[in-house]
Amino acid sequence: MNNVSNTHTSANADSSNNFRQVKLVDLGETYYQPIYARMQEFTHSRTALTMDEIWLTEHVPVFTQGQAGKAEHLLFPSSIPVVQSNRGGQVTYHGPGQITAYLLLDLRRLGLGVRDLVSRIEVAVGSLLEEYQIVSRLRDDAPGVYIDNAKIASLGLRVSKGCSYHGLSLNVDMDLTPFSQINPCGLTDISVTHLADHCVGVDIAQVRKDLCRHLLQQLSLSERVMSS
């Protein structure tokens, strides 16, 4: 009887450990709409046994509007497309030189609430910036991470059946001009910055690795190394 009990306990422990692992997927440069569709399909088709994933990408230039986004925050039209999404928040811009991380997580399985997830993402970004000798701050009235009065990281999430998708974007070394065409995240009292304004010779590949490390640390997850 004891052997059976110990085996069962060990199996439960192994299963629990597996659920603290996440698959990291580097998508490279992508168009927004196909990734948006893939996120929805992944989330809607996943089961209780589906491994969590974090997708990393740099999007081809695009404005994305949140589910309850107001058209007035898109100040004037341009050649950059505007895509309606179902994430939270207002309009934002994605483009090359910005890391977008999509967090496809089973929050119920991880024991996380939405507010807790947002807080952990913000702490992860803040810890990353601290590693680069940059002091950042948060705002009670607007999720994201700020350097003085300039936003460097934006958050927008959706939760379906206890599972999250969408995620965060971190401005690393990019053309910030398109942000002048919008009120970023619906805010009229901020500017936008990127890591390159505060760190000479920033390497986006290294920042991507560092961001993943801090996200995994804050979410108490480890990377699942897939066998070849």
C-alpha cells in the first residue's frame, strides 16, 4: 500500500512540475493578424494538459485597437494599418525593434488572477530595466512601465476560460515616430521612449533573452527544453 501511495504522490509531483514549465517560441518578424488568429485558436483549443507557451515576435508596423478602444485616440490616418483586437486597453503601435511577448498561460492551473499576472509582468519589466541601470515606475491608473513620464512597455491581455493571451510590448530600439499618430494606450499626458534612449549599443537579441528570464522568474516558471 505504501509503495502505491508513494508512486501516486510522485506522479502528482511530476505532473505539477510539468505545469510549471513553459515553451518559449521565437517567431521572428511577423504580421499581426495571423498571430492574433493563432493565439485565439491556441487558447480555444487547449485542454487542461496543454503546455503553456510564451511567443516572442517583432511585428511589421501596425496599430492595434483594444476591444473597448476609442477611435478618437487614433489622431490621424496613415499608411500603417489599424487592426481591431479583443485585448484590453486602447490603441497602441507595434513595429520592428519592439519585443512583443504573448503570454499563453493557464491562469487557473498556475493559481494566478489577472491583476496578479499584470503585476508580475510589470515587475519583470522593471527588474529588466534595473539590470540595465534604468529606474522605472508604475502608474496606479494605467498599466505598463514608465521611465519618468515616458512609457516604455505596454500591457494588454484577454482571459478566456481561465487562460490568458495577448501580453506585453517592450520598446527596445525602434522608430518611435508612429506613436505621434495616436494617444498611446489612450493616454494624453505621456510621451513614449525606448531602451536605446537610455542604454548605448542595446542588443535586442540579448534584451529578448533577459526579458524571458525575468518573466519566468516572476511567474515561477521554467523553460521546457524540447528534445530534437
